[in-house]
Amino acid sequence: MNVAFINENTLGHTSHVPRFVADLADRPGLEILPHRIDAMPLPPHLRSAERGIRGLNRFGLDGQLSRWRRATSRHVADQLVALRSRVRLDAVVVNTQSVGLYLPDVAPDLPCWVALDATFQELKDSPWFGPTAAARWFHPLTLRWLLARERRLFRHATGLLPWSEHVVEALRRYHPEVTCPIHRLPPSMRDPGPRRGDRLAGRPRLLFIGGDFRRKGGPELVAAWESSLRDRCDLDVVTRDTVDDQPGMRVHRGVEAGGSLWADLWRRADLFVFPSHLETFGIVLLEALAFGVPVVASEAGAAREILDQGRAGWLLPDTSAAAIARTVSAALGDPAELTRRAGAGRTRFLERYELGINAARLAGWIRGVPAA
């Protein structure tokens, strides 16, 4: 089967579709030949949708939520039409609904699977869509088109592929009209294999990975390390933002997910600390589980589900520097518990987030093969 895979290649979404595309391409026995379409970058005639309107964007009143999604959905639709002129497609998989809003118009005959990390209704009640009280007050006007288009796409869909259980629940709560199958399909990665050696041999190493340093809780972690943890452990920070090195803390920029430095940092880490303030999922957490690195994380996004209610890691009571310092100190002070939760995390990864297993499931759903 020829299947178009449409990727909302922004933020954490950049790693979602490409991993499934690569795995399916490498496994012809699954009978899916993937064709990748990226929503970004936008062509020149649509790039104005990326820019805010001065004086309005700071309040969330410039319509960019809708303008960007209109533009990327139009760009995707144009690419899909061009692909169908060259290839006989049998289905389309789009991640997420944000870039697939015109699919019912341009491909009404094509089976369509929609992956999503949140519904627009969930985002409406979060800082993603409502950064200010004024923005939330105007939601009935500013979100009307998006909500209507999302509902239309879900009605058109052959199946929905929510990333996590909280999205499954949101679909049932906000979209009772949906009658197509709903299958949980989380972000996934190939198994890098378990780490070997004593994690706490020598001076422990904390690892933080977050492109958006502030949103991911980087300042609070650094404050906790400076005030309480500097004397007992080192800190590796991976970010795209400007953060200064200091003795015991090394900042890494330009680290490519899946690259050799990225893998080396995971293999050398004794504890991954992720006090993020705002997520819809938290893909980096499953990467920690895959490498067998114990985790301390906030409850942002799907962290509670990923970490099995805290059995596969420590969930922070809040994201203050004091809470981070206390939780990290307690974790480092109990090597046996570190090892136990790291093992529970590896098991959790292999059961729920291993790419080969989930790609085979996706191929079966697309081909209409009943699950075993």
C-alpha cells in the first residue's frame, strides 16, 4: 500500500512521523510504502502566516492560531494533490489535525488516519491557545473556524490515533459524534539497548534536554543545582537557548536527536531531570525510559502516564527549585531505588513505546488487519 505520511514538523512533532516512516520503509513485510510530506517550511506566498501582528500578538488576538493552521493545511493539501498525480495512494496518515484541516476537501475518497497530541478543545483551555484573559475572552470568535474544521476532519477520519490516554478521554468527552476507531499510538523510538555499567560510579551526572529552556523548566533546575546540588553532581544542559557554562555544568547546543552526541549524553546520565511547565506529551521522557535513565519530572503533558503513575520515575510536587532539589537529592541518595525505577522505565518503554511494535500495529490498522 502507498501511504502518505503528513508531518507537522514543529517542536516535538519533528521526530514523530519520521521515525514511523523510516521503520515502515525498512520493513517491506509490513506492506506499507510510506511517502513523507512536511508541513514546514511554508512556501513564500504563505509565510506571512508565521508572523504575528504587532500590538495584537502579545495578547493572542492577531489570529495567528488560525492563520498558521490555514496556511500549513493548505500547503499540505497542495503537496498531497501533487503526490496523487504521481502515485496511486491508498491512505493518508496526518500528524496532527492542525495541518490536515483541508484533507476532507482535497481527498474525500482517501482513507485518512489522524494522529494528535491534544484536541483543540483541550488547547483552548491551556496557555497554548489562551495566553491571556483577553485571548480567552475572544475564543468564541477566534477559534470558531478551527473548532469547526477539526470536527469536520474527525468525522471524515477512518481512524483517530491519539498519543496518550488523556487525549482518548478528551475525544470521548468533546467529540461524542466520532464513530471511527480510536487507537492509542504514542510517539515511539527504536530500542537503543540497555545501558551497561554502574550508573553512580564516580560523580553523578544530571541531564536536562529542552530546546525552549524556560518553558521546559531549565532556570528552576539550574537554580536548584546551584543552591543545593552543585557539590554532589554535575549537570549537562542540552538547549538551543543562550545559557552560560559554569564549573560542573556544561551546556550543549546543536545536539541532534538520534545523533552520536545525543546518545552519548543519555548513556552517561545518571538521572534525567525535566521540570517542564507546559507540554502536550513529553517525547523526551520516553527517550529517557528507552536508555534506562531514571527520571525526575513535572506532571506536565502525559508525564504521569509515561512514568506509570510514578512507578517508573519521580513526579515532582511542583516545579520550584526547592522541590527539584529535594526530589533529586532523595533519588541520588537511594541507588537501589534508582536502579529499580530505571528498570521499570525500560520495561514500560518496551511494552508501550518501542517503535517496531507500534509501527507494526499502525500498519495493521491501515491495512485493516485485526489486532492479535
